[in-house]
Amino acid sequence: MPPIIAGRHKRKVRFPAANLPPAIISTPTTAQQKHTGKKSPSDLKPGKSSKSKPITASGMASQEEPRPGIPALFTQPPPIRDPLVTETVQLQDATVNKCLTFLKGLHVSQQGTLNASGVPALQRDGHAVFLFESLEEEYPAGFVAMDASRPWMVYWALAGLTLLGEDPTRFRERVLETLRPMQNPTGGFGGGHGQISHLAGSYAAVLALALVGGEDAFALVDREAMWRWLGRLKQSDGGFSVTEGGEEDVRGAYCAATIISLLDLPLALPHDAKKAREAGFKTLTEGLAEYLSRCQSFEGGISGSPGVEAHGAYAFCALACLSILGPPEETIPRHMNIPLLLSWLSARQYAPEGGFSGRTNKLVDGCYSHWVGGCWPLLQSALDGKPQSSGAPPTTFGNLYSREGLDRYILGCCQSPSGGLRDKPGKSPDSYHTCYVLTGLSATQHHHYRTNTSITSSETFASAFSWQSTPVRADDNVYDKADRLVAFHPLFVIPHQAAANMRLWCERQPIAT
Amino acid sequence: MAEGYANDPEWADITPIELNDGSDSGAMPLATIAYPSEYLEATSYLRAVMAANEMSERALNLTKDVISMNPAHYTVWIYRARILFALDKDLIEELNWLNGVSLKYLKNYQIWHHRQVLISSQTHFPSVPAKEPDFLMEMFAQDSKNYHVWTYRHWLVRHFKLWDSPRELEDVEALIKADVRNNSAWNHRYMLRFGPRDDVPDAGMVNAGNVDISPEEKGRLPVVDEDLVDAELKFAQEQIVRAPENRSPWWYARGALRAAGRGLGEWEGFVGKFVDGDMVKSSHAVEWLADVYAEAEKVKAVEMLTMLKEKYDPIRKNYWDYRIRQLGEVA
């Protein structure tokens, strides 16, 4: 247990306000510099706060020899370097320089924590304390931008704590009372009290309720109103807008599919689903996969909306949505060009950093450990084909990315010395990154596969509730046994049992259409 | 207004709706924020006027006040847009104000959706506002890969049918000239050149989203302008020569060839210049050759993939191994 007795009194916390999570999937944040008047020390813009040193094979910024046990792949710059330097290269160089100190195990904060593979231990207690504080202590006024994302803040902290082995159910009553005023009688949850319902906030609220579980939590959601609201969000091209009058994107598709499947909502369109009805759709899910298909870009990755640049966070949303709609070995090849997708997804992993970037020619960021890392079990399941009738794990193509690289990036570069996890060295930790970096680490530690047995007896979404996991064999891991995390469901990003409990409770309370 | 709404006679008829943070239940709410008192008050009045669906000048000013304190408050933006249309406000004035807010808060979804909602109004904007491209370039000067701005610009192209507008291509070329690794600009160029147009549903590639067409056919144009394809391939080659290890133009070229239904083989000579024994200047060239050889010379293809796996891109070893296995199965 972490050394904290939480929730007795409120204190002002000392979270650095300069570095909020990027608006990847959450209802967004804005640059916080306005509130603090300070620039983040990690501002990498060339010509501003950091001068990047060019890297050449002979002239490394960090010349010191790495600690033992670390392959050269993670201590050397890439073998080919173009002479032409542009802004992209300056930012990339600065990032590699910062990461190398950590990857080589040379940073002062890593002293005494390295294992035989040269990888630091997971600072479990420090991360738990960070998340407990993010949940229980009052954020300073500079965090007012998070006022539209409060269900997220609850979810990120609870999910992260659950991964670390903490029991989230002790927060049940407080979660219920925090979320209750955010639900609107017209369906869905807003980012806070008096805010219009948003699919991202509703997703986070539903997952937070699933994490704490129990009848009171499940019954808090007005499922019939949620269903009607989703009907109004359904667009004529098959996708979902995130609010009534808001933007339509792939986040909306994934959040809606998650909510529909976990809450066992009727698939039939409600009467006031005006746009969807006019387009000829009969159900909430009709046309959704085709919409996602149109979001695949020429690079092979998936964009936030049709025609935009391929992006890791949206790739996860799209692949997870397809894998909720049906078995991934059917839905993914039917709607995505797999060779293109594999190539783009694989190219997201960089060396020496080992972590994932979200887009071509952008920097690695710890949060993509989940957004990009989370695509791999889904794609691998699609490649492995139908589940074994024996219920055993399939003979598999195996991991198509480097688990070792990602583990080294997460444990070496993403752990903030004072607790919490971060985008990259030099950035401040936050609960968003802590949650999704830990989710990514957990995914590297488990083999996720589907079985022929689903917890739901209904045919719809049977595949989504048929996932199981086994821990990855210990002999080729670069992390220690003590660094193992709880397994999460690869589609719902909560424990398998939490998803099952919510679904089964809802199945017993059918909604009359 | 800074002195508060409670003492302002203009707001005397409104009973504010206080924040319900759940603490009345006796439970201690989670993830709370120490809101500044001005923010708490303004949002209490916002809840009240929104509950009454009030469309008024004072409500419009209130939205501006809340935005100045928290531009991530999506609700207030949606409400503001409704008021603007209900009161038939001057949208040019709104855009001018919005420009300043946009430059101040670079990573914000709401601002760009709000802009899209305004400019969607055919009555107000029958054609693209003249200063729009200049403003977008000003945004790109701050962050040339800003996802929200590029998403908006893509929407703008479709909305006003700007695929062949000289300004679109000029801006893309200027950005690629400044940083040849600006993949967002390459994506925009692809959409200008090869994306679906007019009444075809929007998509990252043509032929997508139709269950009767295999995903293998995605990106394949029904009618090909070979001159245009040749010009784009020439452009890609020029950019590859500037920085051969840059993924963007290589994948752009693949997209162009795919659009035209032409194979990768026609580039074999050009690509070979970057792979000369031990003098490899581009891992993308090695991958290109692997794909060319995969057709008929599988041994050479395996050789290329092995080079990538062992020397030029070993972090992706498992992927290259998978590719090698795929060749075996084909053979």
C-alpha cells in the first residue's frame, strides 16, 4: 500500500500546471501557460528554450558509456541520417538526446534502481500516490481548463490505480456522487454539472462506474435516456458527433460503441434519431464500420475524420470500435487495408527511444504506449483468425512490435522521479499520461486473445466479451516480476471482470423500446 | 463585468444555478478544482441562462467571459454559436475575435469547430473568406503540424471545393519547402490531388467505405490523369533527393502510384541510387526494393527485408520477420 491516508482533508496540491495532457481523446485542454505565466521547461520549439545538438554517429550529446545489459539499438542514434536539418529534425534530435541519458540508465534519478537488463524498476508507490492525489486533492485554479473533463480525471486515476493493483471500489460512493450531477436528464454525461452531454465524458463516466462496480453504480446511468441521446448524435454518414451541435469524429464512434455494448443498449434507432433515419439507417451501429473505413488514410493509418492525417489515438479508437462491432478477424480486414495499416502502425516505433509516435515525423510520447500499443493486440487477433475451439490461446503470429523497446521507453523515460508518468523526459507527469502509459505497460505484459466463449449469451457483441489474457513468459522480459500490472480488457480499457459485471447487470434490466 | 454578475442590475432578474459538485450528498467529491470565484459565478449564470435557453446580448457577453477564463469549456462554445445565429450577429467580427483566441490557445478543439460552424453558413459565407488562407498560414507558423487546424483546412477545401485552388497547393508547397518532413502538409497534398471530390463521400482514399469493394482497392482512382500522376511523382522524387530518409515523400509516391494503378517497379532505377551495396542512404528505398522484388525475385526481397531487420530498422524486427514469412507463404 502506498504511504498515504487519503481523503481526510483537502489540501492544495503542487501539480505543475505547465503541462496538462494533450487533447488526444479527452474533451480538450488548452495551453496552460496562460495560467501560470510560465513556459514549460520542456518546450522543445527550436530557437526558444532548448538548443538541440545535432547527433552524428561520432558526436553524441551523451558520450558516457551505458550501464550493462542495454543493447546498442537503444543507446545509439539510427544508422542513417540525412544532412538536411529542418524543424522536425531539431525536435527529434532534442528528444533523442534527452531520452538517451535515461535509456542508458545514466540519469541521477535511476541510480540503484536498474535491473540486470539496465531497466529501472517501476516506482509503484510513487505512481499510486500521484494518482491518489490527483483524485482526492483539489487541483489549483490553474487547472480550470479541466473543468470540462472531470469524468476523465476520475477515470484516469481509477484506471491507473487499478492497474497498479489498488482496489478502486473503496471510492464507489464518492464516484457516484461526483458523477451524478454531471448526468443530464436528456441522456449522457457532460464534462461537469450544467454542461451539455459529451460522448468522451460519457465514456469516461461509464468506465469509472464500471471500475467501482455494484448495482448502485450501474443503476446510476439513465440508460434509456442515453440510448435516445445516442440516436440524436448519430449522423447521416454513419458516424457519431461528440455532442449535439459538436464535431463528428472517430472518438465519437469508439465512445458510442463502448457505451452501447457495455450498457446493453437497444440497437434499434430511437424515434428522434432524425439524421440517421433520414439516411435510411435502422440501427445505431449501421454504417459505422463504413464510416471508419473512410478514415483510413493513404499512409495506412487512421485519421480523426475522413481525409485528415493518420494518427495513433484515432487508430486505436477505430480498431477498437471495429472489434466491438464484430470479431476483429472479420471486421478489420473487411474495412481496412491490412498491409498498409500494418506498415504504418509498425513505423510508429522509433529507435533508440523505443516508444511510439502518433504520426509520421512526429515525436514519441508515452501516451501512445496505449493508443498505438493498444492497436497491436487487436490487429494481431485479426491476423490470428478465429479463436480455437479448445479455448486455448491461438497459434499466433506473435508480437509484431518490439515489446522490449516499449518497456524500455516506459520504464526508462516515462517515470517521473517524483511519481506519476509522463510524455517524455523533461515533461511533467499528469494523470492522463500515468493512466495510458501504465495501460501500455500492462499490454506488453499480457498476451490478449479471444476464445469461443463469451460472457454474454446475446449474439451481438459476443466477440467483444470473449477476450482473455495470459501473462507473457518471464524469460525474455526486461522488467522484473514485481513490475507486473493487472491485465485490462483490450477494448474497454478496464479489467475484464469489470466489463463483464456491468454488461451482465444491464442484460438483466432490458430497456423497452 | 469583472466586478461580478450578482451586483449587476442587468443580471438582477436571473437566479444563478450554483455548481452542484455532489458534496450535498455528504460524500467528498473527487478530482475537484479550486475554481477562481469569478469563474464559479460566471458559470452559475451560464447554467441559468442556458436552462432558460436565453438568446440575448448579455448571454453572448457572458459566453465571451467564460471563454476568456476557460476556452476548453465546449458547452459555452456551442451555446455561443446558437446565440450568434439567433441574433443574426456580424460573423466577420466574430471571426476577427476568434483569430486572436486561436493564436492564444493553440491546442483546442472547440475553437476550430466553432469556426467551422460559422463558415458553414451559406448565407454569410457563399464563398471562402478572402483572408482565411492567410490566417491559417499564421497558425501554421506557430505549429505547422497542428492537427485541429489541418482538420479544419481539409473541411474548408471540401466545403468550398478548393481542390484546384492555386492557393491550396502554394501553401502546401511553401510548408513542404520549409520542412520537407511536414507529413501533415503531405497528407493535405494527397487529398488535393487524389482524394474523393464533389458528391462522393469524404474519405482518406477513394473507393473506401463501400462493402462491395475490397479494401485492397482503396485509393485506386476510377479515372486517372497520367500527367498529373507523373508530375506528382516528379515532385516526390525531388523531395526525396533533398532528404532520402524522410518517410513522407516515399509514402506519398506509393499513394500516387496506387491511385494510378501503377506498380512500384517503374521507380526501380531511381530507388536503386539510394541502395548501393553498403552505401544505403534510405531505409525506405530498401523497403521499396523489397516490394518490387517480392513480385518475382523473392530471394532478393528477403535479402532486402533482412537488411532492414538487421541493420537499417531493427526496432521493427518482428514486422520485417512477418513480411519475410509472408513471402514464404506466397512462394
